[in-house]
Amino acid sequence: MKAVNLTKADFLKRVANYEANPEWKFLGERPAIIDFYATWCGPCKMLAPILDEVAEEYDGQIDVYKVNVDEEEELASLFRIRTVPTLLFVPLNEAPQMAQGALPKKTLVEAVQTVLLAGK
């Protein structure tokens, strides 16, 4: 499965309903990576196929989502996104962790293993 684009409505259903609950409560069934990106961003374009590969390799274990910061300005503001790409790693029962920049695949896989799947 490739990375899935999220609108604000999708985010509220699949990730966290911050309108109903101001405290972070992840709603997903699997750990997730959320890529905050822009269509005009060169590093974002380089990262996109790598994220799709990771989504395919870990299909059924993690979810990979994408949020276009130009279309979803409220989400970008909520997470204080100042640089794209910014990745949000969301484990099931822990606080999310953020990374900025186009990470190489090896680094992404290490983050999936240590941050998202460490407790499994």
C-alpha cells in the first residue's frame, strides 16, 4: 500500500481528533508515519518514492500518510511545521516524534524499527 493523502477530515478520523480532545490521543490501529510536504519542494519529491517503498515493505504493520501543507494549513499550523518535508512518527502508545528533512531509506527503516515497532 502506498502513502495515503490526508485531508483535515481524514486526519480527525484516522489520526487524532484534536477538535474533540485537545490532548493527544492517537486513533490509528497501527503505528504511523505522517509526511508533511509541499508539491513545490524538491526534497519532498525525493522522499515520496522512499516513503511509498517503506509503506509497501511494512504493509499491515504501519500506516503511511501524507499531508500537503499548502492545502491543509490548519494541520501544518497545529504541528508547527516550518520546514518541509517534516515527518511525524506516531507509535501506538507513546508521544509522537518529529524529524525534519528528506531522510534516507536506511534512516527511515531504522526509525520504523526503533520508534514504531520496538514494542512488537
